[in-house]
Amino acid sequence: MMNEIKLKPCVCGGNAVKIKIFSHKRYDCFYRCDKCEWQTKVYVSPQGAKNAWNRRADDEQRAD
Ligand SMILES: [Zn+2]
């Protein structure tokens, strides 16, 4: 069963947009904010990209 990870809103209030790129015969993906355009690194798995996005949201909230 797939474990759905909920995406947190960006620290600027924007939303994460999933971007797929086809490279090396597979799809990589990352998330980008639709407002401030901050983006995660590129990940092989959507899960990894989601985690990276949420980690960043957590970090910035703590720093506030
Ligand atoms: Zn943003």
C-alpha cells in the first residue's frame, strides 16, 4: 500500500507544484513553489522529493 505524504504549504504561502523531467530513460521529479519558485533537488522517487519539500517547510518554520 502506498503511503501518501501530504505536502505542506511553502513558507511563503504558495503551493508545491510537481515537476517531472525525463532523463536517463526514467522520470525524475522535484517540487517547485508556484509563488517564490523555491525548489527541491531532483529526486528519482516522488516520495524523496516530497520529503525534501516537507523537511524544508519544517526547518523554516522552526527558524521563524
Ligand atoms: Zn514559496
